[in-house]
Amino acid sequence: MTDVLSRPAANTPAGPPPPPRATPRPPWDWTAAGASTVAVLLCSLSLHGVLDGWSWLRPLTLTTAAVVAAMAAARRFRFPTALVPAAGLAALAVALTWLFAAPTALLGLVPSGATLERGSQLLAEAQATIMNQVPPVLADPGIVFIACLGTGLIALLVDTLATTLRMPAASGLGLLSLLIVPAVLKPESIGAFPFILAGAGYLLILATGSWQERPHSVADTVRRPPRSQVGAAAGIGAAALVLALSLPAALPGFTQGTFPQGSRLNIWTGQSGLNPVVALGNDLRQPSASGRIRYATDSPQSLYLRSTTLEDFSGRRWSPDLREDSRRAGLQGMSVSESNQQAPSVQPVTTRVMSETYASPWLLAPYAPVRVSGALGPYSWDPKTMTIISGDDTAAGELDYEVQSLAPNLTQADLQNLGPAPKDAVDPIFTSLPEDLPASIRDAARTATEGANGPYEQAMAIQAYLRSPQFAYSLDAPVEGGYDGNGIEVLDLFLQEKSGYCIHFAAAMAVMARESGIPSRMALGFAPGRSTGNSLTGDNGQDLREFEVDSRDAHAWPELYFDGLGWIRFEPTPSRGSVPAYAVAPRSDLSQIRDDERDLEAGNPTPPQPAPSASPSAPAPPAAAPAQPAETQAGRFAGVGLGVAAAAAALLSPWALRRRRRSIRRNLLGSGRTGSAGAGDPRSGGPSGTASSRHRQGGPAALAWDEASDTGVDYGYVPQKAESPRTYALRLAHDARLPENSAAALERLRSAYEREVYAAPGAGTQEPAGGTGLAGGSGRAGSRPTPDPFTGLWSDATAVQEGLEASATWATRLRARFFPASLASRFRH
């Protein structure tokens, strides 16, 4: 009854409609913002391995959360759409100020002028870290500041696309931009687990995106997608992740390498530089060379192009000491006096360096440079290391400059009797070692130098130890073993595994030398490379031989200090570079002989041999020695003759195979043995192996047609897969512009071939021996073929060949004769 009384009467006029109720803001906006935050953080986990440790994750999480929360609050209070990203930028500035520059800001949050100066300092620190460290780089304030700044901007982009603009699918572009950094810099890309996390974050954004449609009514504000839709989306997403992880394993070549995982693609390809953030190992592991650099020099010895040095090993890894306070501006007045380069005899060397793709603030120069001309830019040089760097940390990709340098002329006798260097001979940075240096490194240095007297013998013993057969050169073993780099833990694992590449051998020798009391540093640059066979003229008229290097020649080597002589290069890496004359072990050392042989096999220059010792124990040369050069010269001419003969045989082999096929066909046609494709038939795929089996049975017309069509292929007229003999004959005559007699011969061959093939005896009917008959005029299966002479078939095939040759250019005729395409391409029905 209450319902009846409460119901209005039918004739009661309706009152004014009630005012519309305010539509509450759906709670899904905050959910979507949270999904954006989670997705960005899941992607950022892949930065582990680019940044060392996990100390960077907390400030990065706070920065990301602050940016997304500010944008969500702006949407909640109905800011204009254009101001929502501005709120995110303001939150990013406040968060970075609080985390990295609070003492310089108002109330620790509002940036000031001093805050901007602190930001510039942090950027400079980050740039130095990027330029001078190999991933994983230390998580110092500068690099963490850059990581938080970049991730905050990506979070702003992701949330703007996914929530503010209601374009959740497009937000994947922001997530991809975050993944590209570790995918490119890590030797093995990001790996499967970080990829799954990143994919899960993206799917989370897509799932919450379906809740973000603006409501049209109160009822719509609480509407959610049905569970079936959510389940289907989850299933599709999971299937996509599984496919993305499993498909590369099934594709050839997608097994290892950089971004995308397995493709071995390096985005730096085309430019080269020794900024160690593009890891030296990655440069060496590239499947193709990049960053070609040419240099021309008058040096008679193998020349190393030196970029920078790493001398600071007081921390966990090698890094350069830029010594900003002692660097000299400009490239005038360079002197090696402060670098302790004191060799008793030096040789001036002129080198011209040219590149269109070298991108690095470090200028390449042979050691030790004393004058550089033609290098444009605000360069400065370090008197302690003689390294040259651009003042604004940038360098143009196109370089052409000339370097005058001094190369020491040293012998083993100059080094053998030297004593240890005084403690104050060099800066302490060249001798310091971490306090927590593993015992295994100390034990290895002690074992290698046992019984060695003096710094030279110790250095030679360490080099011989690292070049011994128990060590192996490998680019992949450090990646697979997890010790790719130059830190303390890396050296410990390298000396256990005894497999690595130049950065490991050079770092190990430098550390073991310091442990033995010898000052050391590690140089980065390029090994000697390869001769181009060209020559240039220097500024002073010198004749300069030209060489070239690229990313595959990137190299690291140790430099050791000897009192009275200065810094001396050694080469502990087997099969790379060249061993200098003063560092070559006596020839009785079998392990050194094996290493020198490996150097020769790798195409490296032969190291100069030391002067013969005057020791009375040295054996006298045999009396027959003068006859050896003649024998060697004769053997050399014989080897050249064999090589020329082999090359000629290889070039003429296609011509010989094609000529043999033509001869076999002519002989078969003349002998009448054409009833079926047998073991000796070139159409059978039998022993001749030069043609495919097109017909189970074939007569003389098939042989002649095969020869004519193969001749057409040789001259560049390849039949199409679905093209009939009639169509091909018409096209060949038209396109090749065959003379009238050749076109008529081709038409006769085509007609005879079609009669023979398509009017052949039916199934179960044995063709008479000899196979020289054609089907009768009726063409009925099983009808007795009527004899028809084929004496003119080969003449027609020859006429087609002559017509093609007459209408072709000389280059086409040479290609058809010596590189016949029909050996690989056959006309199939």
C-alpha cells in the first residue's frame, strides 16, 4: 500500500526535473596512474648491469612516483589538459632538487641559481663517467642524477599518453625508449626476465586503459570490463610474451648480441670512438667493422694510435684522472719533459690521421706527441700522460690532422740493468692499489715473478705468464662468465678462468706490475691495423705509408714506468697487436714462439727482432746459411705459381662445366641414346650433377631445347616459373632481338620439343629403344610413333646461340661464357 500511495497519480503534472547529480570522478584515474608508475619502474630494473649495484633504485623510484603523482593530482583537480604535463615537470624539478641539491635550494625544495650550478656539476660528472667507464658504471651522484632525470621524463611521457590523452597503447613508445639504453649497452641485451617484467608493465597499462573512458552517466562511473574480456586480454598478452621470447630462438642468427636481443645491432655503427660507455668488448664483438680511420706515417715500426690512459685504480675499477687543474690549454708548446719520457735515443715520427666517423673527445695520437697541426677545437693536453682531450667534451666526426711524435729506440740492454724507480719518481696515482685487492691477484703476481731480478725481468715474466698457453684470447668467455670489464672482481675471475680479451690482459699486467713495485697505467686506442697500399705526402714532404683501423682494432695495453727511461709499452694479449723488440723473449722460449706465430696468423705486423747478443755462448751461424735465401726465393716463386694456377682453375671451372654439359648433350643427340634420363644424362641429376631431372623420358628435341633454353639463361633471359615453352620462346626472340634465322631455329626447336613431350606415348607404353620417334599426327596415347629425323636439331640450337651472341654486348658475352648462370638456374615446368 505504501508503494501505491507513494506512486504519483497518473494525471498529476510532472514537476521540473531534478538537478543533475554531480558525476564523481572515477577512481580508475589513480589506478591508471599507478599502472604507469609500476610499468616505468619495471622497465627501469633492466638498468641493473648498466649501473653498478642497486643504490640508484631508491632515488629513481621516488622521482618516478613524484612525477606521476603530481600529474594525477592535477587531473583530479581538473587542471587544463595542457597544464598536466607542466605539473609533472615541476614535480620532477622539486624531486631532483631535494635528492641531489637540497643545500642549495630554498627550503631544500625550490631551486635557486646555486641549484642550477650544482646541476651543471652533476651533468659534468655524469659525462665524465659515461666517457671514462665501462658498464656497469659506478652509481656516483652524477650518473644517478642523469638516470633519475631521464626516467622522470619517460614517466611523464608514459603517463601523459596512457592517462591524460587516453592513448594507453602509444605509451609503449616511452617504455621502449627506456629499454633501448640497457639493450644497447649490455653485451647480452636485457635478457629474458627483464623483458618479461617490461612486457608485464605494458600489459598492466593496457588493462587499466579500458577503465578510463569518461562516464556519460552515474551508472557508467562504476562500469568495468567484463571478466571474460579481462581474461581474454591477459591470455593474448601472455601469448605475445611467450612468442616474443621463443621466436628469436627459432630464427637463425638470433642467439646472442645486442639490441634487439640476438641481432648484434649496435646503434653506434657508422661512428667510432673510445668512449668506454660503448664498451670495448662490444666494439670488438661487432660482426662487421665500423668507424674506419686512416693514418699515414713514416714510422718503420708498428704504430699504436693512443687515445687515453687509465691510471686511477684506487677504487673498484680503472678510470682516468683528468687532472683538470694541471692540463695545458691549446696544442702549442707540447713537451714530454714532465711525462718522464727519458729514452736515451728517440726517433721523430710524422703521422697524419684522417676519419669521417671518429666521434670521441679524446684525440688519437702516437706516443709521445710533441706537436699537432690541423686539429680544430678547444683541445687541452695532460703533461703527465700526454693525452689530448677536447675542452667541451665533444669532437667532430670528420678529422684530418698531423702529429709529430717521439718514438723511443730501446733495446733489451737498455732495460736489463735498471733498478726500481724511486717512490717519488711518479705521482702516487700510478702505484696505488685498493686495500681489498684479492689474494689471488697477489699470488698470481708473486708466482709469475718468482726468480726475476729487477723491474725489467719482472715485467717480462708477467708478460710471459699472461701470453703462456694456459691463457686464451676470447671475446665471449667474459660475457658468458660474468666478468666483462676491468674491476677488481673481474680481474680475480679472469685469473681463475684464464680467458678474456685485451682489456683483461692489459689490466691484469698493470695490476700485477704495481703489486711487484713497478708503476703502471693502461692505455686505450687502436692496434696497428692494416696497410692500404697507398702513400701520402706529409707537410714537410715526407713519404707516409697509409694504414687503416676500425672498431675491430680497438685495443688496450699496459705502459710501465722504468727509472731513467720513462713509460714503456708492453703487449700481454696473445694474438693481438705486436710485441715491441725490447719485449720479445729469447727465441728459445717455445711459448713465446707460439705466441709470435699466432700474431702472424692473425695478420699482425712481425715484431722487430732484437739485436743479436754478443754473448760468447751464442752459437755461430751454419756455413750453409748463405744458400738459404736462394732456396727461400725459389720456394716463394713456386708458391706464387701454384696460387696463380689455383686461381685460374677456379675462374675457369664454370666455363669448363658448361662446356662439358654442352658436349654431353651433343654426343647423346648424335648417338641416339636419348630414350630416358640415365646416369650419364645431364638432365638426370646423376653423376654429372649439373642439371635437374625435368622429364622421366626425353628424346632429341628435349636435349636440344634444354641447350637452347640454358643458353638463353646464360645471356640473362631467365624463364619465369609459370611460363610455357611457347611463351618463353616468343619472349626470348623479342627481348634478345634474335636475327630471323635464329628466331626460326628457336621456333623449330620449340615445336619439336612440344610434339615430343606432349604427344609422347601414354602410361604403360614403352617407347622404342633409341627414342628417336615422335608421336603420330593424331597424338592419341599408345599410337605408334612415326620416325622423324633430328639431324638438324643441334644445328638449330647452335643457331640460337649464335643469334644471342651477336645481339649481346661484350660484357654479356664474357659473363655468359665464363660465368654461365644456367649452372645454378634451371627452367622447370
